[in-house]
Amino acid sequence: MKILIDIGGCDNPQKMIDGVVCAAKQFSDYTMVIVGDSSFINDRLGSCAPANIIVEHAPDVITNDDVPTQAIRKKPDSSMVRSINMLNGSDDVIGLVSAGSTGALLTCATLLVQRIKGVSRPVLASLMPTAVDGKLVCIADSGANVDSKPEYLAQFALMATAYVKTMFDIKDPKVGLLSVGTEDKKGDERTKAAFSLLKELPIDFVGNMEARDALSGEYDVVVCDGFSGNVLLKSTEGTAKLVVGMLKQSIMSSASAKIGALFMKKALKSLKSKMDYHAYGGAPFLGVKKLVVKTHGSSNEVSTSVSIANIIKMHRGNILEDIKSGIADALDKGEQIGESGAKE
């Protein structure tokens, strides 16, 4: 089985390559295909690359400045389009990791890989740390669908639940709906309509939740539209950076603080590692026919290696079949989670 790694358009391609090497050593029964400028890749790999790494030359790159739909047509030799075509054209290719343009990747995945039957809109499912040690929470949607109908949010809940079950072996993930209050009637009209749909689904829906509780550890899945989810994700990341920066300033403010920090070095290092988004890998784009993971443009060795490991875990856990059957069962039971074009 093969896994594709698109290094085009990322900030640290050399670090991504190093991450592929780590994953290749860990998963020797899988073949890692690095897609990008072959001369750069081979120079970084050197002569001691694991035998299960191969290189696919793709000299062009889709940038964040490109219009996704135009770039797909005008840049057929880009690493992203080449990767997507390989993903579509080979049954032995199980998934793709890319740190390139988010808009282009999601457009490629939706239009070229295509949606699973019954899925109205695929969802970007990001993981974030919580106050409970070792527990993560899945934010669905974290930016793929800025404008979402209530039916989409219901499907997001089904797909994210399947993802959390597979990744963390949680029998009944607790699902909360992001709103402006915990009362059942809180929120705008879309949120109220989504609340009614979520109550009828075969999931452990625990009701509305506020953004301040997203990282409390009380929830396994937070369902929201892509606009709210992206704001939640980035504002939380920004707050974490602010707190860490303020903590550093406080430590350096006096000799006694520096001495105290020495005694807390182990605890501070542990806190820093928990807040490092690289440790959780990229966000899967759930709802398309193959496994596609969007990782940060600044991905390093750790996030690349973890993203590859996550694809392997999702593949072994048959997550695509779980999503397919979950959506189909809900539609067959008459749940109002689809739209006219989704069943085609």
C-alpha cells in the first residue's frame, strides 16, 4: 500500500521529507511516495533513504495566491494535482498528506476525488488538546464550509463521530453543538435547526455548548460551521501563543522567577508539548472517497510523521466504510440530513 506526501507549497519541505523518512522506518510495510521537485527531494534524502520511499517528480506548485479551480486546470504538473491524480488512479494508494494551499486541496479533493455517496459537503476535522490529560477534541468543521446548512452540520456530526471512534477507540463520542449558550433554544436559526436534526441521529448528542468549554474535555466532537470553527481554532491557537509569550516574559522579569522556572522546567516542557499542534498531525477531509489529510503549511518532521500514521490508522479502521454506511443508514431512515444533489 502507498501513501502520497505532497511537499509543494509548504514552508519547510526539508522537514516534511525528514518526517517521511521517520514514518517509512516505522511503517516498513507501506510505501511512501514523496511528490515534488525530484532534485530537491533526492538531495535531502541522500543515499541512505529507506527502500520504501520513492519520488514522483512534479516541478510546479499551486500557491495560496492561485485561484483553486483555475490552478487545477492550468497546473497539471503541480505536486498537488499530480498527487490527486495518483490518488484517484491507483487502488493501492490509500491516502494523501499535503501541506499546500488549503483551498486548492479541498477543491481538488471535492471535484476530482469526489464525495462519498450521500455526503452533501465534506468536513475538515481538526484535533485540539483539552484540559483532560491525553484527551483531544475534534472540531468539525474547522474551515472547509464557511456557509453551512443545518443538514450539513448533521452530516459533520456523523462523520466526525466515526473519525473519533476510529482514532481514539471511544465507543460513544460526546457531541456538542457550538452556540452562544447551553440552553436548547439558544443560537441563530441555523443552529436551532441543526439542534433538532442532531437530536434524531444515532450519536451521543449532549446539546449546545459555548466556545469557552470547547477545550474542557467534556466533549469529543464540537460541531459547527466552517466559519465559526476556523475562528474558534485560530483564536485558541492565538491565545495559547499569547499565554506562552507572557509566561516567558514573566519568567525573565526577575532572578527569582528564573530560579523558580528551573524547578518547574519539567512541568513547563510538558505543557509546551501538549500545546504544540504539530503533535496531533493534520486535519482529515472527511466525506471524500479517499483519505486526504491537510496539514499545516509550517509542518515539521513530527506533524508529517503523525499525519502519515493517522492515515494508516484510519485505513486500518475502515473509516471510509463507516462514513459511507453511517450516511446511507441515516438517509434510508428518512433523517433530514441530505440535499437533492447529495444522493446522486
